[in-house]
Amino acid sequence: MSTCAITMVYKDYWALSQWYTHYGRLLGYEHLYIVAHGHDPMIATLCPRASITTIPRDTLEGFDRKRGKFLNEFADDLGQTYDWVIRTDADELVCFDPALYASFDDIFDRSTSDAVFALGLNIAETINDRVLEDVEMALGHRTTAVFTGHYSKAWATKCGTALWRHGIKVDPDKLNSVPFDLPQGVYLAHLKYANLKALEIANQHRIGIGNTAGKGLPGAAWKEADKVAARFYLHLVRFGDKDWASARDEAYQAITSEPFRDEKEHVLRSPSKVFKHRVALPSWFKTQFGANQDLTTDAS
């Protein structure tokens, strides 16, 4: 089984370092592909063993559609060489329960579909957490999370399957029959809220892009990124605690029992369900995926 991972990034250096170290350890750094949205020599410094492709940043119109089209074509090119292509944003780390899987290969060996989804988790920095050092893996020091349907995304595909709007593009005549493959014990850890210092920097970029003049730019989630973050933390404080197993089973059942089949855009994706409770991550997140090692040294 051969697998690679790709992401597209613009200046999100903290998240990119997390992504590079996480997938490099699991796949080998030589199987990582980074698309730089605009020339940025810092990416090669942070990710010395990845293959880096630069695309122009001369216009931001049609932002999501252009990026999605390019990445789907790039993934198909890589799919000529690799059996599976993992594709996530730089702040998304796919993790798996080591009691169920030893590697990504184990997940893919059991799959009978052309795309795999994961159960989404927003990982949060809380008032009791210390500030992360730049060289530390977030999953080694963050234990608070909230399950999320919005980030229960498709994250790995075979050649010929396109990702779109957190799901997959499907032929119209197959939309009602294509399987929604979300294996138990596979999670997408979304790190957007895991580092407040990095979040503030990233939100400045999002607000700048979202408020640029032009058509097809990101919506309110980017235009008002600071307000979106504030709402998340307000909800987090108000949510009650729930034990991991109960919260996990509730989220898994809610998402897998009613996947959303979008007949307008011909997309299969997770329903954007909201789960109103906090959970503490199991210790294996820390021991398996949060090793406290120097990111740059470990990856060079």
C-alpha cells in the first residue's frame, strides 16, 4: 500500500509544522506534498524533505473553487503513483485508535470504498493550558475537545474521486448509493483552536482575505474570523462535560446514520451537526500522536 499526503498553505507556519511532523512520521517525509499559495521560502525551511509546488497568488477571486479544482487535479496526478492520497488543511491531523489500527494502511486495507471520512474534533486550548512552545506537538499538551459534524470530513481518496465542500463529488446517478465510509476509531483533529497565539495570527490573514474586494471569496467565517473564534470559546465554556466513550458513540451514530447527500452539487458529506459537550481526549492521543519532540530536528 502506498500513501502520500498533500496540503495547501499560506503563512500558517505553526499549523504547517504540526502537519509536516505528524504525516511525516506516519508516511515518511518524502511522501509529503505541499502547495504554497504564493512564493514563500519559509515553507522549505520548515518542511525540508517535502516536495513543494508554488502557485500564483495574483488574484483571490473564486478562492475556494480554484483551490479545490487545483488540488483535485493534483491529487489525481499523485493517484497515478500512490494507492491513496491523504488531503487535509494544514491544521487538520488524522489520528486513529491504536487499539484498532497500527497504521493508515490498516484503515485503507479495510475500506471497500474510494474515499474515507473521519469523525471530527475541535481541539481547544483552555484557561488551564500553558502556552505551547513552537517546537511542541499540540496533541501532546491539549486534552479538551468538542465533536463536530462540520469537520467530520473526507480526508483520503483513490484516484478519480474529488473532494468538495468537506465531502466527495459523486456522479448524480450514484449519489444515493455511494457508501459513506467513516470507520470507527478514526478522527480528524482540527487544531484551529488549539493554540491561541497561532489563532490570532491566522485570523488576521483570514480577515484580510475575506474582506478583499472580488467575487467568490470566503464568507463570514473568514470575514469575521475573530468573532467566530470568540463564539466557539463562549460555547466551550457553557458546554457541560461528557465522558469520551458516550460522546464518541453519540457523535458517530448521529453522523453515520444520516450522511448528507447534496442533490444540487452532487456531494456526499457529513451532516453539520453540533454537539454541545466537552470531552477529554483519551491518553493515546498524547502518547501516539503528541510526542514532545522538536519539530524541526525531528523532521530534518
